[in-house]
Amino acid sequence: MKICYACQTNSFKLDKITEEAIIDKQVVGWKVKRGEYTFAPNDVVPFLIGIRPKTPKKYDTKVEINLGAKYANRWIFYWAANQAFSYVIQPAPDAYGANYTNTGITKSDDSGKIIFKLECPQPYSVNGKTYYPHIHFMVSNSKNQHWELKVRTINIVCNFSRQKVKTAIKNGSYLIINALPKEYFDKQHIPHSVNLFYKDAKYMSDGKIDSFIKNNLQYLNNDLKKLIDNKKLSIKDIPILVYCYNKTCDADKQLIKRLQLANYHKIVEYDEGVVGFFK
């Protein structure tokens, strides 16, 4: 299982960073078709002379990682697929767009911490296989004189705001799953959500998880259900929103890991949980 089509490692962990050369021996086919021969967007990286921070115009997602003190105070150039505009999983060229608008420039702090600001990227497909939402990024050398000739990649799960959760409820655009034990779910839960305790999910086979998802498709809107019925959308690619009790609760993160290992690709989190929703 790989995070992205071009990633060289098959091992998948939620927060694992993979690395690959920027000029690869096996260049990605869809990029070659539009005249690109490296991992960099349109084969272009920013000049470090006079470089300034930059974020996508309509960013709605923040992702924080830490590369450690070795990578303190370095420039970071990052890019990702655009935000989803369709329930159907798009091929990679359409997901990224011709102009790679979901790109940015930032700088790591004194500890090597990086904060990416971007639009929530969509998963994409290549040769009929769907890949998880992720960020590619490059790091400058220690003296900020040139870019290291490697691309790093990290899988991400976007965090929704309360308003986005309310919109998802209203539109039936996500299968909303509570990751807490049933007794907590029965006491209080976000409307139109279903319950799958993360500890139970750990011991369920992928087939049983698939059955759970199929048995709760009635919570999705008609457009999504038609796409599934017409086999234009796999249940593995339906939009899923996971939550638990509050920001200190990690049941949602544990359930997300299990769902991703079962090859569910389009998952977002609401980390404020029940407390944040009803506050």
C-alpha cells in the first residue's frame, strides 16, 4: 500500500513521511504526457533569492509536522491536489489541475516545525487505483542556498470546522461516524451520525467494515447513492467524517487509521467532537 502513485515505499502509516528523488528514473506517466519530467509542479521550483511566504488564496486546512532541529529555519516549498469539486474520484491530472494552484511556501521554525496552509486536497486515481490525500514538499539546504534534490510526501487527514459539519449533515454529503463506545454514543451524538467504536473496528476484518459501511449508506444523499448504485463510485471512496468526544480524545484518529488500512480514501476529521458541536 502506497501513499501516492509516485511514492517508492509500500509501507503505509498515517504520519509517515516518504522520500523520493526529484528526478526519478521512472517518471510519472501522466506528467510526461503533459511535458513534465520531474516531481516538481510544471518542473519549476521557486528561486531562493528574495523568496517570501505564500499560501493558496482559499486555504482552509492547516497541517503541522516536525522534521527536528536539523531542519530548523529552512524554506519549504509544498504542493497538493486541489480541493474536490466532485464526488467522483478524479484522475491525477485533473485533481492537480494544469496550474497547480494548491501550492505554497513557508519556513520551518527554530525546532524544525512546519505548518502547511492549503486547501483540503482530494484523493486521486491513477490506472484505476485511488491514492490518499497527501502533501508533497521540498526543503532548502541548511544555508538556504539551494533546494535539496528530493521530494518528501506525507498523508494527511483534513480537519473540518463546525460549520462544515453542519453543512455535511444538511447535504448528506458525508457518512458521519462516531468512534466512541455505544453507551457514549447513545447519550449524545451529532445528528445523522452512526456509531463504530474504534476498538471494535480494530478486530473487524476489512469485509466486516465494508458491510458496516454498506448498511449505513441511507445517510448519504441521493446523488452519492446513485453513483454507488451505478458503480461510478466505490464505497471505498465515499466521503467519511469521523469524530469522537473532544479535542483531547483520539478515538477518531484511531478509527481513521483502521479505515485507511481498509482502503477508505476520502476521510476527514472533526476534532472538536461532541463537545465542540453542542457547545
